[in-house]
Amino acid sequence: MKIKRVIAVVVAIAVAGGAVYGGIYAYQAYQSKNLVAEVQPVSNINSGYWGDQETSYGMVTNDSSQEIYLENASKIEEVYVAAGDEVKTGDPLLKYDTSEIEIEIKRKKIDISTIQNDIARTEHALSTLKQTKPVDKTKPATNTSQHSSSDDDDDDDAGVTSLPQTDAKDSRIYNYVTASSVAYNAKTADGSAENPYIYYVNKGAYAYGSFFNSIRPTSKGDDGKHVVFIICKKDSNGKMVMETVNDSDDTETTETTESTDESTDDVQTVSAEDGKEITYSETSGTKPKEVDKIGTTGSGEQVPVADDSVSPNTKTFDGNNFPTEYDDDRMWYIFSGEEVGESYLDLLEQIEAEEEDEEDDWVEPEGYSEAELAEAIETKEQELKKLDIQRRSEELQLESLENTASDGVVYAKIDGTVKSVKDIGSSSDDTDSTAFMVVAGSEGLYVSGTISELLLDEVKPGTIITANSWETGNTFQATVTEISDYPVSGNSMGDGNPNVSYYEYTAYIEDSSALKNGEYVDLSIQTNTNETEGLYVDKAYVRQENGKSYVMIADENNRLKKQYVGTGKTVYGSAIQITSGLSETDLIAFPYGKTAVEGTLVSEDESIMYY
């Protein structure tokens, strides 16, 4: 009965849970079906694009003039005006000998071709530099500096400046030992006669007095430490040669050692300066078998091999036999017992001399260092910029010559009076830098501004600009009458891009009744007007997915769908150009929120506007 009652309860819970889940699912489905996304025509949010503006400022003046300089090697065929004559825009002023102009045009084209070749060579050199990898020209440090003792060393090893404390290729092998040196078997040895501390060293190793003091008894009644030094055998890479100790075979030793009774060691005393003595026990021949097993944990333990090409290659010290305290900074060779003195200093001098020879033999590698490469690239970029400015200037002069070559006539660009005209016979000197003819403006006002070199192909004489008075705020229109053939020094008339050159232009203000001479105005030119085609919508309507852009629009069933679009430039900092995938008649939804889901019903509401 109890089992049936339990089953009934479980079934009831399952039914209730299923009902709750079904209710939640039904509610979500109901809510999803009743969500409505509000949409509006794309035309409502198309902000459009009217191009950019090039701005500068200038001062209104009534003394505008047209100055005519003779082209090099050109000859004047006829002059149509005299000083004091009144002229209108378009009146002929003089006529060149067109045959001379044709010659000058050919020369100018050759000059331009030469500049273009220089540009091509400079661009190639710049490209090569940018692909060049820098070389390290840092002079290698000598071994002396590499062997200098570190700040972490104790004062015990003061004075050692040419040799590292441990082998450069294997830090387990010592060149010299101090009180702070760590034994190879420090974790398993206790310094007793049965389990001494082992130090693996290179041939010619030495110990400081501080080391001998550290193995002496620390107080009366204490035992000194037992120490074994072993000259280590090394492989071709400078690493310890290791071998396996087999504890199960009492008669078998390692490949390079023989069993020796340590009790046969001869005890010797070597005299030192100041009456101090080093007492040690010396083992001739190879290391004893017992040494192989010191610190091992069982059969198969790997231990270093003694160098059997050196005899003796093992030395033992008993700290109990050191009755005298040693000077910490004095040193003794471990295997000979001799004090390190002049022979050690000679060794240092020899090492330093060899390092100096290596330093003298060092040759700086060919190529650019990182800093030199950066400087070379910058130099080429500046050279390329100057060549480009020179090319543009020559092309403007060529254009002027070609315009004149059609009939050889130079026309007035302003309304005014001929202020001066030189005599034809006196104009043959090509070195004369003054204007051959000057026409001064008579009516109306003029203003000068600057344009970027990047706009020289777009802004021409006849282009309309807008002038806004600083004093009254009134707006005027002006017509560009002339653009200089040469760049100005800096952009003194505006806040343009400092990386491009600027050219001065002169514009005529026809309706100047509300302006006066000397008044300052802001100048603006509408540019990039040929790029205004297409849709421009707020960037908030465009989302990204896997590197692609999309919008949410209504499909033919009045439900939202994801529409991928092509995008172009961003303008005004907030609008993005839609180049494909969307039209002004499409109905678009804001692509965020709970309704921005594919399949959601849509409702058109033209009153929605997002800015």
C-alpha cells in the first residue's frame, strides 16, 4: 500500500510540473506571437550627405590684382593694352609666340617626366626600406661583465669578478665555493663521516676561507662537517655525465670508478700565510664506491660521474681537523692546497686580455639598426612629399601653358585697370623676377583663402565659395578667380592638415554692399559633392554579425527579417552610407530590444524618429 501511495505522489508531482512547464511555454509563445515591432520607411531616417567643407579665413580687400610673369624662354608677339587702360574679365591682354610656348610645353613635360621617374625610384626605395629587417648593432658585452658577481652574493665571495661561482653550462658544478654554496646532496646528507656533503666542481676549483670556517665546529664539543669534493665529468654540452648506481651488487661499481677504502686516506697539512693551516685527508685515484651511493634512495639512482682523466679527482675534508679560524676572503685551491695568489691574478689578466682581443676583432654588421631604419624611412617619406609637391607645381604650370597655347592669348581675370606694362624689348632678361604686367581691381571686393593640395583637381576658377562676416554675421557668395601655382608657407589662413601643402586662391565678391575693405570673413568651400549618392542612416540601425553588416526590415508577410547590407563611408561621425541591400521604400526597425527578433510582426509608425 505504501508503495502505491508513493507512486501516486510522484505521478502527481510530474503532472503538476508538466502543467507548469507547459503553462510557461504557452505564455512565452503567446507573448512572442503578440510582440509587435514598429517600423518606418527608410526615407524617414535617411540623413543624406552634402559633401565636406574646406574652411579657412581671409580679409576682404579692394586692391586685388592680376600679375603676369613671362614664362622662361617665351616671347611676346603682341601686347593689347597699355598702362591706365580699363579692362573687363575676359579681355585679351597680350599674345605669346605660340611656337615658343610649344617648345616650353615640351620642356615642361620632360621636367614632369623626370620628376615622375624620381618619384618612382623613391617609392621603390621606400618600399624596400619598409620590408627591411633591422640588424642588432649592439656591441657584445665581454665575459668579464657577464661573470661579475650578482648583488645576491654574500660578502664572502667579494673580489671574484672574472669567473661565475658555478659553471656557465651547468649550475650544479662549482668553480669556487663559499659559506653560502649548496651541496649537491644537501637534502639527504647530514655532514657526518658516513653521509658527507658532496660538491661537484671543475678542475682548478678553489674554496674561500669562509667555507672552511663554515665546516668547523661551531662551539666546543660540537662536531665539524665532513665534505667531499669531486671533479665532475662533463659531456660535449658541458653537462654532468650521469650513471646509475646498482645497490644490489656489492662487487660492482660504476663504469668510471673503482672501490677504495676511505680509511687509507693520507692526512696532510698545508701551511698558509699568517701561520694558518688547512688540514685535509686526500684520496688518490678515483672516487670510492661509497661516494656514489651517498644520498641515494635505492637501486637505479642516477649520480654524477667523476672525471677519470684527472688524478686525484676526489678530495675529502674533515671540519674537525680545522683548529684555526681562517680569513674569510682568502682562497685555497681545493686539490693542491695552495693558496690562490699571483697565479690566480695572472689567470684573470689572461682572461681579460683574450676578451679584449675578441672585442677588437668585433666588426659592426652591415645594414640598418632599428633607429637608423626608422630615420631612413622618414627621410624617404619627406623626399617623396617634396617631389610630389614639385610635380603638382609643374603640372599647374603646364596646364597654364597649354591653356595659353590654344591661341597664345592671356586674358584678364578681373575687372580693373592696367597698372603697369613693361616694354617688350626690356623683357628679354629671363632673370627678371618682377611682373611683366599688373592689372589692379577697380570695382567690387576680393578675398583670399587657402585650399589643400588634395582639392586642386576639384576647386577651379569659377567655383563658388561662401563668406561669413566676423562683424555682422552676414553671408556672401564669392567666385574663385585665381589659384596660385605655388604652395604657401604653412596654412596661415586656416586649421588644415599639417601634412599636406596649401595653395592660396583669390575670390571675387560681387554683392559687396554690406562689406567694407579690411573686414575679416570665414570662408568655406563645399567639396566631395560627387560622393553624395546613396543612403545614409544612423549607425544605430546597423548591426554586425561575423564581420557582416545587417539591418532589420519588414518582409512581404509583415514580419521582421535580417537583411545584410553593404556599407561605405561614415559621415558626420554618426551616419553610415548604405551602398547595397536597402532602399528608401523598405520599412526598417530599430534592431535592439525584445521585439528585434526575426519573425516578429511589424506595425508601421511614421512618427518614430531616431536621431
